[in-house]
Amino acid sequence: MRRTSGRRWAAGIIISLSLACIVSAQANISLNEILRRNVEATGGKAKLGQVKNLSFRTGGAQNIVSAAGELKILTGKESAVTEAVLVSGDRVRRNSFNTLSEITGPQKIVFQTLAKLYAGLFSLVKFEGQLKLIGLKSFGPEKLYHLTTKSPAEPVSVHFYLRADDFSLKRLVFQGLTPEGDKYEVNYDFAPFEEAEGLRLPLSWFVSQVGTRGNLTEVTEVKTDLPLDKSYFAKLEINAGQTESSPGRMKGNVLDWSSSPFGLMIVTNWTRKDVERAGLRTGDKLILLLGESEYELTFYGLADEVPAPNELAKGARLLSPAPRGGEIFAIQIVGEDTAPVMGRLKALVPISVKKASN
């Protein structure tokens, strides 16, 4: 009995020493070796060098990135494109409903980092020469290599965590301060890499930001080497239809829609400028024309003027600012059968409203 216990004790010691040796070897690995194995985990440099561009969808957004690191993100439903973000060189620009702007601060760093990551097919090949190794860190039973960007001058630091077993990316963290001095932290947690279109990619990741709820992002429609024209990454165009406004009238298009137990919401391409040109005021009664059908609406110019949810639940049709904020207006139909309206909805289908006759 004592011999059996002794053998078990000796075997345990051997296993513990072996694991210690493995951890020690992992801890002493060089940055260059980690990066080499990381690239090999995603297919190797030869495979990466064959891909001219990569395209994939994440929810309602299509992401297209060139091998050089130019990234275009198009957001919309079906044929409608309501927003385009373009990362090119040191600039990150946005076209949202035909309003152009420069993206700066922490969000600029996020987009630029994602552009390099996507261009490297989710390896760190595009970050070579820009990283330093912090060390091997434990997260519960899991051990991850922690790498970070060198420059402390940026408002946000970027941290990469690689799996110790296959050196693929497990976690991406952005930490810093907003221009207002508030804490900024966004975490990307990547699922294990899988085969897709001959590549090894994470087909989902969970994004969480301090102070907000996280979201699961799923990757679909993975494609490589799309036939893009030479000026593709120089254009910042969208396809949000056209609007017309005159006193008491507006014409436009449906951009998106969603249904829930609360009712139906239809996002239009009408902005506050269209509403002002039409001279609409809170409380105005409108007639919506969708296809050959007409619907009565009540207009609300500001979000805080919209009746409380318990009042809307009794039944309402309204045109008001979209719940997510911004300049866009949305139609909401609450407390009635919305199936007839749903059947008429398509991206960019024409709609119009006019003030109801007294």
C-alpha cells in the first residue's frame, strides 16, 4: 500500500515538474517566435500573401478590407446603405445619411486597429515592429500571451492576448480616456478559429464596453478576392435614397424596419432638415402613403415629446425621431396588426407624407 502511494506521489511530482517546464518554456519564448506562430496559426505568410481582399458580414454591416489595410464598412439593409466608414492611411472618415465627418479619438484607434487585424486575416502580421511582449498571463485555467502597442502617445492603448496552445487571437482590449477624460475600455473576445473559404478565422466574437451591455457578433458571407475597381477605397458613397420636402409634404424611402411585441418600427431617410423644410410641428396629423395604402400618423418633433410607452401601448401611429438618436425619423405602429404593413416593406421602397386636411 505504501509502495502504491509512493509511486502515485512520484508520478504526481513528475507531472508537476513537466507542467512547470512547459510553462517556463512558454514564458521564455521570444516576441518574434510568438508572432511567427501566430501567423502560422492563421495559415502562414504564403497563404496570407495570396489574398488580395477579404469581405464578410457582421450583422447589418459588410466589411471589405484590402491586403494593404484599407477598410470600408457599409451598414444597411438589403440594397440600402445608410452609413459608410472608410479607413485609409491616417484618416478615418464616415458618411452617415450623406453627412460627412472625420472620426477621431478612441474610435479612430479602434477602426485603424480592426483594419490591420482584418487585413492580416486576424493574425498580427500587420502589427510587426509595433508590439512589445508583456508576458504570459493567467485568466483562470487559461494562459494567454499579452502583447501591446509600443506608443504611449495615443489616447488609447491596444492589448492583444493570444492563446498559449495555438497562438491564435483570443482577446483584443482597448483602454484609455475619451477626449472628455472619461474611462474608455472596449473588449473583443474571439471564439476559436474555424475554417472558412480556405482560411482560419474567428466566426464570432463578443464585444463589451465599460458601462454598456455586450453584443455577440457573428461572421457570415466570408469571401476573398472580390473584383473591386481601383478607386473602390477612395469612394465614401452610400445608397440611402432621395428625399423631397415642401410645405406640408415629404417624400422619401424606407431604409430599415423591425418588429417586436411592442410594435413595428420603420426607419426612413427623412432627417430634421426635411422636417424643417416641410414645416411640421408636434401634434400635426399626417397621411402616410405606402404603396397604394394610406395610414394616419401623428408627428412628434422631439423624442421627449413622444407619449410614454404605456400610453403608446393602447394604440398609436406616429412619426418621430428614431429611438437611437441622430437626425433620422422613424414611423412606429403600436397596438394593432402590422402584418399588412410588413408585407409592403422593402429597402428603398418609396413613401410619402402630407398634412391631413382639417
